[in-house]
Amino acid sequence: MSSELSLPIRTYNAFMAAEGLSSKLRDVTRSSVIAGLSIARNPVAQQNWLRFPYYHHVFDDERAGFARQIRYFKNIADVISIDDAVALLESDAPIDGRHICITFDDGFKNWIENAVPILVEEKAVAAFFVAAGYIDTDLKDDHEKLLAFYDDGRRLMEFLSWEDCRTMIDAGMTIGSHSVDHVHLMDLSDAEAEDELRRSKELIEKNTGAPCNHFCCPFGRAGIDYDPARHPEMTRQVGYKSFLTGHRGDNPMGTSPFDIKRDHFLANWGNYQLRYFLGTS
Ligand SMILES: [Zn+2]
């Protein structure tokens, strides 16, 4: 095994280089199309909405973009915590004003290195959903497990420690569950799925000393990665207060906290890309 394999990815450029050319081309095509379409989209034209942007990473070369995006969010909306966002959905009152709840999936070290300092600087908060079985892993001892996190097996990512999670909570952030092993719930028996939900909650609560009330479904597509007839209800029974999906869109009054829609963003995207997706109901 070559020695560079033991170094985790630190830049978006390196991350994309490892993923391969086809998705890079897809990205370029998508952004030029959106640049044209976004002119007609304007999230500020709508007075009342609740959106959940979601990210996976803020790499070293994405810090400036992420800081710009947070300032953009603060300009157009109230940035609120996941507890407040879920309380809004539970209240049964019309959504009053524009609200953004920032979320992150997986558990990467670059959250505490890059994302959290910017959020603190901008006086903003976010919910961070960790795959609990990857927290406190070691780049050397858990090398194979970490490389297998992505299907291509070529991208080594460093994950947070539990101490990092506690530091993030102290900084005002929320830690939620993204299962233990980053599973497709759909592939599991009911007993196995329930075990992932329960054990991740217990691991997070034991290691952070804070309640873990929110669950974000790995991969997040209804009917493909989870069964909308079984898994959100199972999540409620285990004691969570929300189930977040990977489907884009607004969350108007009447949306169940167990069917939250989110908009996937990259921290290096231009504001026009944010405007496009936030302006699409
Ligand atoms: Zn994930």
C-alpha cells in the first residue's frame, strides 16, 4: 500500500480527482445550466418557508465559499436550530417568515476544522448527523473501514472524535444520528434497522452527555434507501423527534417532522446555485 493512501483528503479538488472525471463533467454541466435558470428563481419572493440545506464536507479550499454561503443565508432568512425547526413543524401554526436550518451528514473531521469556526464567527448554528460507528476511528488502525466508506474505495476521510462532538455541542451545535454503520435501512430486517436507530442514539448520548433527538436517514431516498411506511414510524418509536430525508424542497405547514425535505449544497457553490434550489418549491 502506498504511503499517500494513509493521508486523508483535505481539499475538494483532491476529493473530486479521486471520484473521477465523469462526475466532474456532470458538475460543470449542472452549474452552467443552473446559472441560466437561477435568474428566474428568487427565494426572497416567498415570504414564509422552512428549508434545510445539507452538506457533507467543508474542505480546506471551501472555507471562503462556506462563509459566503452562511452570510447569504443570514441575509435572506433566520438561521435556526434543529430543535426550533422541529418545534415550528410540530406547532401546527403557519410558517411565519423565512427559516433555514443548516445540516451536515456523515461525521467528518473537516466539520470541526472548517465549518464550526465559520458558524461560530457568523453566530449561526447547525445540526451535525454522525454515523456513530465512524466516530473516534483511527486513520491507521481503521484504514480499511474508512476507505470503504465510499463505494469507490479510493477516498480516505478522517472522522471526528467524541471529544470533537462535545466541543461542537459546547459551541452551540447539535449532534444527531446518521445510524451506526451508515446503512441502507431498506436492506435491513426490522430488528436490524431498529438496532441501528437505538444503538446510534445510545452511543451519541453516552459519549456526548447530550440528548440525541434527531435522525437523518443515510442516503435518504424514499422507497430506495428507506421505507416511508415503516422507518419514520420506527424512528419515532425509538424516541427521536424527527426523520430527515434527502429529498429536495420546502417544508410548509403540515409537514411531518418525520418527513423533512432538505436541499443538498456544496460549500464551494456560488450564491446563484443556492438561489436556484432555495427558490424552487
Ligand atoms: Zn451519509
